[in-house]
Amino acid sequence: MLDVEVRCVRCRYDLRGCRIFRACPECGLPAISSVSAHADPGISELSHPSDPGSAAAAVAAIAAAPLVAVLLQGSGPAMRQVDALAGRGSSFPSQVERPAWLVASVALAVAAAVAARGLSEARNPELAASLGRGRTVRLLAALGAWSAVLAAAFVASLTPLGDAQSFPLVALAAQVLPSALALTWLSPVLARVGALSRNYREARHGQQSADLVTITLVACLGLWVTLPAIRGAVGDDWALVAWALAAFLAVITVLGLAYLAANGWVIARSLRRPRIDPRRLR
């Protein structure tokens, strides 16, 4: 236990009273890293991830994959709406919508594979230990489930089931749970890795963005799925209001996911640099 004043080299928290093999209560940096850096700033390089490239790729992939999946799936309905306003047919948007499920599924699966590699104990044991196995496994499971739902929707669309008018809504409804879990479990992972990379602002904003987008995405999907029921229950006027609200939430969701991806990109880049900056010790 430290009985003298030792400032955390990341957040400047006074580590007096902290056990040397425990983490800083403020930012999570191991106390031994601060003690070592104060003793010899040259060894701060030891705080690098073992494989910075794979760690950075993992963070960038899991932050960008939800945005890619949402944009791909939104391309068909968006083109359909534009064609409806322009008085054109809707055959082309319908041809885009269902293949987009497969492409989105592949994007999510690739992100999960990249994250499994970059956050593994074999590649980055220190990062994996700090994250905890539970956080990583839950996130990968949610991304895998989301990918599986989209792949199943594409396969089913090739069968007579795909001819049903309500099939796209069923495919949308099936994604609510896995997408919400993926964003919910992405939040603590991004916050933790962001703190370890010294990017506290990006870590905090990334976590807040993931939390907010989880709510807006679920609300948006819920409104789209229930639009036919709303139209049948209370008429076209209220259905139009619900449609406008769903469109607004969709825009907010896309913007939130873009902000989340941007924060993830900054954190990913910072993982390639030392997490203890010797200049802060002067």
C-alpha cells in the first residue's frame, strides 16, 4: 500500500492509500504503472498494448459496425420513400433492401471476428484482463446474434416466407433485442478501453452516445414495426405522426452512431501511442 503521495500519471489522482497492484480509483490505470513511470519515465513504453494494431482494429470495428449495419438496412427504405415522393416505381429499392441484410450480417460478423482477435488474451493480455472476459464475451455474443438474425432474414427472404408483405417488419422486429444488447454492452467496453488509452473525453462521450443510441434505436424500430397497427387502430393521421417521429428517431440514431464511430476511431488511434505520456511528468 502506498503511504506517500503518488499522482496517477493519467488523471493526476493521488494514489496515497492505494494498493500498488490495484487500479487507480479514478481512471483505472494500474497503480504500478504510475509508480514505475515516476521512477523512470523511460519504462512508460511498457504500458503499450502487446499488439497495438489488433487492439486498434478491434475498437474501430466494434464502434463502426452498428453504423454500417443501420445505414445498409436504411438504404432500401430511404430509396423507396424518395421514389414514392417522385412518383417512380419501387422495384429497385426492394431489390436493394434484402441483399443489404446479408451485407450487414457480414459486416457485423467481421467486426466480431476482428474484436475477438484484438481483445483476446493471446494478442493483448493486459487489455483483455482490464476489460474482463465477461464484457468481451457479452459484446461478441450480441454482435454474433445480430449478424445471425440478419443472415436468417436474408435466407428466409429467398423462400415463400419472403413474399409476405409483413416480412420486412418481422425481420426488423427480430433485430430489436440483439441490436439493443450489442449497443448496451458496447458502452462499457468503449468506456474502459477509452480510459486505458488516455482519451477520457472520447471514452465518456462514446459511452453516453452508445447509451442514448440504444434508446433511440429501440424506439425507432418499435415505431416502424407497430406502424400498421397504429394505422389500423387510430387512423392515418396518427400513423403519419408516428411515421414522422420514427423518421426523426432514425436520423438521431444515425447521427449518434456516427458520433460513436468517430469516438471509437480516436480511441483506436490512441491505442497505438503510449498510454503514459512522459511529458505529463515534467
